[in-house]
Amino acid sequence: METNESKFGFVSFAETWNGRLAMLGFVIGVATEFLTGQGILSQIGLM
């Protein structure tokens, strides 16, 4: 059953995907720091 709920703004669909992508980004960031031995600021040249 399809609803007419919007896919943009603060709706359940958008918030679910925002949370999933945020968790994915965090895990990738931690894994990158572990594999390179450098923090995120060192990797982008700020430290």
C-alpha cells in the first residue's frame, strides 16, 4: 500500500536514511583512522 507521504523534510523515511548514512560515515571514518594511523584532521592537512 502506497501513501502520499512526502519523502523530504522531517519525515520518518528521511530520518531513517539520515541515521543509516550517519552510522555508515562514522564507521568508515573510524576504520580509516585505524588503517592509516592518522586522525581525520591530519588526513586533510589541518594538523
